[in-house]
Amino acid sequence: MERKDYVMRVIHQFIDRLLKILKLREEGKYDDALKEIESACESYLGLNPHIVDLAPDVTLLSLLTIGKSLDAEKCLFLAKLLKEQGQILEAKKEESKSYWSYTRSLRLYIESMIAERELMSVENLGEVDFVLGRLAGVSLSPELEKRLADFRKDASEVTPAG
């Protein structure tokens, strides 16, 4: 029971941090929002934000893997942070950086839901659609295209939970 309480507390704290990032973004305080994302990477995921900024998605996935299993919840958390980062960078007119954030966010969303089908909620599927919308008209890597096809196959077999 203690572990469940701890996990729920961390999830609530993460959601509060995400809401703070969203508010800062909406207020146009982009640099403050980016600092909050960096802090959340360290606090909730134990990841160095500079590595997160530079690492390709394959490296991020390896950092989120324990033994042979992907930590799907942490992967999903990082996907959400990278999506927010992409939106902030897009608002700052930093298109190449926002593309980088969005493509890694997409990969992490996909991998988290392939690893744990319970994460295929209407909300998370909507997040994938949002990121795909931001990437419309740009080419994705062959590996990302392949994983997206795998994901779509898995998603079509699952009735999303609300």
C-alpha cells in the first residue's frame, strides 16, 4: 500500500509540474517553461536534461529501460515533457528544435503504449494525434515510420480505455 501511495503522490506531483509548464507556455514565459521541463527531467525521471536534449530516441529508450523492460510510465512522462518542449520551441520559432522534440516525443509515446497496452487511453492516443499533426508534411525516419505502423496495428486491436 505504501508503494502505491508513493507512486500516486509522484504522479500527482508530475501532473502539477506539467500544469505549471503549460501555464508558463500560455503566458509566453518560454524560458521559464523550458527550465521547468529540465527540472522535471531530473526530479521525476532521474535524467540529465542536457542528455535528453541531445540524445536520439534510441538512447532515450535505453535510459528508460530496466533490465530488458522499458519503464513505460517514465517513457510516457518523458513523451509528455518533450511534446511540451516542442510546443514551446515552435512558439519561439525554433522549427528544427521543435521537430527534434516532436519526433522523439512521438517515438516515446509509441514505445510506451506498445510496451504497456493499458496506456492506450483516449487521452494518450489524442496526444499521438496531436504530435502527428505537428509533424504533418515533414518526413519521419524510416525507423520511426516502422514503429508508427507497428503502433497503429496494435492500437487498432485495442479498445482504448477512457
